[in-house]
Amino acid sequence: MTTYSNQQNYQQTRQREPTLGELFANLSTGASVLVRKEVELAKVEMSQKAAKAGREVALLTVAAVLANAALLCLIAALVLGLGYLVPLWASALLVGVGLAIVAGVMAWTGLEALKRIDPRPTQTMETLQEDKEWLTEQL
């Protein structure tokens, strides 16, 4: 009889459903791991976006430095070259206006590129929404 009783206890132990406390403990553990992973994902995503913005700013900086050096040489040549056709003051004015237009176009292009970068961690926001739905289903 002892053997039958032990077998019955074994089968009951094997087939028992988890208690409510165990379910909540598992849910709590799973939720905390999930939140930690989401924070980790947000950090990675934000650092990637910051790096991309940094590259765009670096590109703008290099463009400005090179443009400045080139323009200094070209300004002198243009002003002196136009000085044969019109007075020197008029040639300097024409060259200055032309350079201001070019600088404006470059600045506008760089700002538009920076505006297209979305700083929000969209992937993290999507997975957080999925996590919320999963947690709602678990409860």
C-alpha cells in the first residue's frame, strides 16, 4: 500500500498547476528582465542615433573649414579679376554676395539633414508597446 500511495503523491506533484503566488513571481521576474532589456535597447538605439548626428555635424564642420580656405583664395582672385572690368569695390561686392548665397545653401542643406534624424527610440517604443500587451494578456 505504501507504494501505491507514493505513486499517487508523485503523480499529483507532477501534474499540479503552479500556484497563484508562483505565477506572480514568474511574471514579476519576467517583467523585470524585460524592462532591463528594454532599457538596454533604448541605450543602444540612442547611441546609434547620436553617432549618426555626430557624423553629420562633423561633415558640416569639415565642409565649412574647406570652403573657408578655398573661398579666401577665390575671393582674392575674383576681386582682382573683376577689378579689370569694374571698380574694385564693385567687384568685391559682387563676389561677397555670390559667396553669401553659396554659404546659405550649404547651411540650409546641413540643417535639413539634421532635421531628418528622428531622436526618438522608435524600436524601443514599439517593443515596449508589445511588452505592455503581453503583460496585459498574462494578467
